[in-house]
Amino acid sequence: MEGPQSARKHIPVLATESIAQLQIRSDSVCIDCTLGEGGHSRLILEQLGPNGRLIAIDRDAEARASATAYLREVKTEASWEVVAGTFGKLAEICRERDIVAADVIFADIGISSRQVDEAERGFSYLQDGPLDMRMNRSGTNADERTAETLVNELGERELADIIRRYGEERYAASIARRIVTERRQKRIRGTLQLLEIIRSAVPAAECRKGNPARRTFQALRIAVNRELQELEDLLDAVPELLADRGRCGIISYHSLEDRLIKQRMRAWQKPCTCPSDFPVCVCGLLPLGKVVSGSGIEPSAAEVKRNPRARSARLRVFERIVGDA
């Protein structure tokens, strides 16, 4: 397990923009739904005074240990707690702590640099490791299903559907067919083994455009960790948990997530289902607040140069307004 030094090397994405948009007060109740290496949580904690409170959530035991050590370095009188769990369980976690309204709900739903860099986690197609991809792999509550389970045990049609839906991969059918053919000969256990199978399943011209495994690995990771369902559950919980003038900020990294977040925030801002030619609203659905991030906030060229993994990040922010929005 990495120690606090590894957390210090972590570069939180859109850090300045996130803190500015969240409008944290010294007495705010803040929830960081994705603690990770602790970068965003630390910045939030530094804004809080004696009456402030931070709840930081993560399913990864190694991340929690590393980030906890990092947060302990902050000189603060605010109360804070690191919680084992997933962001999809936000409502339950708040209920257990008698939190009925939060001023800030934040989530950075990308995979952490540490998880990618550790070969034994199986997230990367650039180095050899076991096909794991679980974000929670330790303790009695560890997830059981791994990427190895999926590629070796799912039917061809279901496997193709996962790769197509979660990876938006045009060659999903061909990749799934090749995986099924290869696993009949030998169980697929390693990341580089899977990479070579994917290479053989797509046209050579596609390989020249970039690593052909990127979309398939993304799809398997999303499926293993139920990431889109977790995001759906988080978005279900946010409106009821945000205090008046509270803000929710979410950073995503690919179009599936961003589309879902954008659609939900727009629906919160304009929930009316009446036909456009109705002179007045009769459905009774009132606005919950407003989107304050426009079309989303992207990292600057300077940040991308400093941290290339931030390239695809997009921050969307919603402000809850009780009453007339």
C-alpha cells in the first residue's frame, strides 16, 4: 500500500475551478463522494472553520488509508470523517450521520492515477497485470466480479453489448467474437493478453490511430464497478440532500457520464413536462435550481500540459434554490 507521499504527488483535476464554483463557506457541510487520493477533499477541508464538516467517501481501502494520512496534515478545527462506501450510497451514508442537507456535494468520478499506475489492479493496458479492475477488492465487502470473470464467463452477445454500450466501441462484435474464440483455447487472465486479442480483432488502420484496447478496457471497468448505476443513484439522491443555495459539482471523463449528468441537471432546472404550446404549466413540476456551469468547465491548456490525464475532464455544477428558481 502506498503511503502519504503518494497522495502528495496526486494532482486533483480542475482544482481551482472546482473550489471556486462550489462556493464553500467556513461553516459548510461538505460531502466529497470520491475521496480518491484526497486532493479535492484536502482543498475543501482547508476552506472550513470550526463549524464546518467534511464527509469523504471511497470504496477503495488503499485510497482511504493514503488519503486519510494526507488529510491529517491539514491544520483545521473542522470535523471530518473518511467513510468506506460508494457514491451511489450517498443517501444512506447521510442518513446514518443525520445529515439532512449538505451545502456542497462533489464528485470526481474518474479513475485515480494510483489505480491506473498499479499494474496489479489491472486497469491499464500499458503494463501487464491480472484482469481485476475492481475498485473495491479488500475486506469482507470486496466486490467479487472481476474483469477476468466477465471476459471468460459472459456469453458473446452480452460481452459485445457491454463493450458497445459502455465503451462506445464500433468493433464490439468482432472483439467479443475473438475473445470467445481465444478463451476456448486458454483462459484470459492478463491485461496484455487481452490487449493482443483486441489488436487481432480490429483493422490494422484502427491500431495506428491509437491503442485499440482503450474503449474495451473502459467498458469492462464500468461494468465491473457498476459505475453508471452508481452515478444514477448519486444523481437520484442529490436534489433531496442539497441545502438551499447548496451546490453540486461533478467531474466526468467520458461522454456516457457527462451526457447523464448534463441531462439530469437540465431536468432539475426545467422539470416541466407540459407540451410547449401550453400557455401555463399544469404538471406542477417546479424548478429545483439552476445550472451554473453553462456547457461545462474544461481544464485549461496549461493544466492539460501539466497533467495530460485531465484532458477529457468536464465539470458541471448545479445550484439548489428552494422556492422560485
